[in-house]
Amino acid sequence: MSNLFSSSIGKKLVMSLSGLFLIVFLLLHMALNMAVFGGAESYNAMCEFMDTNLFIKIMVPVLAAGFLFHIVYAFIVTIGNRGGRPVRYKVQNLSCSSTWESRNMFVLGLIVIAFLGLHLYDFWANMQLQHFIGGHAAESPYNLVVARFSDPVIAVCYIVGVWALWFHLQHGFWSAFQTVGLCNQIWIKRWKCVAKIYAWIIALGYTAVVVYTFLFL
């Protein structure tokens, strides 16, 4: 088992499986964030449910582990790939054989990590973390969201992070299925189509929350 996870295929498998896990979480998290359109009472009720639900409390460390595995193995795979070809070709036109996002997944991933750090600092640290450590959590999560997204700099940073995630998902979604073997010449086209639809839903959904809050709240 240890040899599997230390092998090149094993590392990519761990990264793909953790990525698929996070893909499900992103959709669920976006759906919950849509409660902001229902006003303060709706959004605060959703946050209270997340704070008190036992299943969600158990899933928080599982989710954190998923992010950690995905990030660590992404670094390992990227470094391993670059180490395997230390000499770059003098002339190469990669755009003919790969997409822009596939060639820049590492950089996009770094932007997404920065976006994740900002999100954790703004919201998780002021809400769920405070409940865990017995600190003073924000009395109104809705007011916290409005306060943060009313800042144009913060709003722009979130939108940039979301659209970096859009690029990241377009390639990461279908390549994860390819890595775990659920893909062939027919299905790869279908997964790429699903990946684009999913990435657009995620990007537009999260962006809508930010833009709506900034303009109307």
C-alpha cells in the first residue's frame, strides 16, 4: 500500500480522488451560500445549522484533510514532472497539444490557495473556528458577509480567485476521472463537456453572491 502511494501513479490517484471529493464540496458550499439571497434570517439560519449539525462537525476535519492531501500531492506531482524533464526543448508549441489551463494548473492552484486562505481568514476564523475553541464568534454571519464584500478590494480578490478556480476546474474535473480510469476516447469528450458546465455553474454561482452583496446589500 505504501508503495502505491509513493509511486507516480499513486500520487496522481490521491490528488485526483481528493480533487473529486472537493468538487462535491464546492457545489454543496455554493448552494448553501445562495441563502444570502434570502436575506439575513435565511443566511443566519443556514450558518447556525452548519454550526450545530453533528455530521458537518465531523466532516470539517475530513474536508481539511482533503484540501491538504490535494495541495501536498499537487506540489509533489508537479515537482516530479519537472524533475523528469530537466532540459526544456528549445522550440515547442504546447498550445497545439494542450489547453492553457492544463499548462498552468500549478500557478492557478497557487491563486486558488491564496483565495482559500483569504476565505478562511474572513469567515471560517470568525465563525466555525470560534465555536471550536470557545471564542467569540460573529453574532451575525450575514452582517459579516455584507461587511467583507462591501469592500471593493476584497470583492475583486474573491472574484479573481473564483475565476482562477474556473480555469482550474475545467481541466481538473475531467483529468481526475481520466486518472482513476473512468475515461476512454468516447467518455473523455463527455467528461470535458461536463467539466465546462460544472466550472461555469461554480464560477457564476460564487460570483453572483459576491456581486449581489457588493451592489445591493
